[in-house]
Amino acid sequence: MFSSSAYSNGGGDESHEPPTLGVVDSSSSSSLPSSLSSTAMNWTNRNDLRSALDALDKVAMLDQLDVSLLVHDVDRNKNVPLEQVQFSDLDMLRTSDARSHSNEFKHLLSKLSNHVDLDTHSGYCGGLTRHDCKRIYYYANRTHEIVFHVPSLMTKSEFARKKDIYFSTPIRIIWSKSKAPIFLSTQFKPNPRFKRPDTPIIYIRLTPLEAGLYRVSIQGDLVLEHLQGKRDKRVAIDNDTNVLALFFY
């Protein structure tokens, strides 16, 4: 699903030039009475407007999607073996620092999306503004627009704002070199695209390996059901803190 590509205009007839509204050939109407000239003008405007509306109807609407991408800074626990470093998604929201992002993670972002300036960007912004960050990670093709929300790069936002954005994304990617269990929130905040509070959440855990390879673990309701019997997955829910402990082996 994710790949780097050039920006798309989202469909439509690229060769169609929108008509100019309200233009009448003066040579054809100069000799007409004023009443007939006015009628010709109105008739031309209506035809031009119809042509413009027809052109707009040919423009395809892109489906818009938000994806959160959290980074676990394992360097903060240098004295603890990676397989023993336990953490939660809210910990990552609170402590992750863009200055500690590895080159591997930056390379992944560059492959998933384009880093665009909000001031000049005319596509989907995922609700982000200049009050959050200067640039966003954006991907588009002829059917979808995707904004990758990286809270550690939202340098102008407070923790509460980052958490609201994170809870409103149904797809959440976790980047970590640790092999320990991840404690993940089950909360979802409805948004204009997904209005139900029980919207299924998809978690994707990425563990970088060698030679540019990644270990990928996916957990989510109604996702990859045919793989359920092909891996050892244990799920435990802590009702007091409303978090989900996921164990992937």
C-alpha cells in the first residue's frame, strides 16, 4: 500500500481546459438589439457554467486517511537489554525526540511519503496546521491521500494535542528496535472520516533488521484473519488502565 510516487492530481480529464465564463464574441452581438444581445450573453453564461460544472464532475474525490507513526527511543535505556525494554504508546508520545531518530527511520519516512511544506501544500493536511509543524509527510495516488502523523516532529504542539491527533488515527505504526511487549491504548477518537467510537484500530509494529529489511507484526480487528492460526499471538487486557498488551513472537 505504501510506496513513494510522484504527486497525482487525483483523476479527472487532464487535457480538459475549463471554459472562461461570461465571454461573448462581440462581433456576433454588436449589431443585435440590446435585448437580444443581453439574451445571448445569458445563454452563453449558462452554457459556460454547465461546461464548468461538467468538468468539475469529472474530478475524482480522493479518499483521505491518517496514519500515526511513533518512535521508541531505546537509547534512553542503554543499561537495559533491548528485549527487556517495555514501553507504551503514550510513553512514546510523551518522550520521543526527533533529534534521536535513527537514519533508518528517516529513510523509511522518505520511502513512505513526501516531506511537504504546509504553506505551499494544497492537498489533504490531516488537520495539521502551522501551529503544529512547518512540514508534513504526505503521500497521494489516484485514489488516496495519506498523511503520516509523526508526533515527535510536531515540535510546536503540546502533549494533549499530540494525543488527540494520535487517538483519531485508525492506523498506528510503532517503530522500535526492542523485542519487548508493547502496551497500546485501545481508545479511538471519532473524526469526520471515521465517526464511530468503536472504529477498529490497526497496529503495525516495525522492527528494523539488517540489509534494509524490517520485521512486521500486525494486530487489528478484522485484519488478516487468515493469518490468525499461523503465529503465536497472546493478548491480555488490563481493565484498570484500558491498555492492550500485545506479545508477538
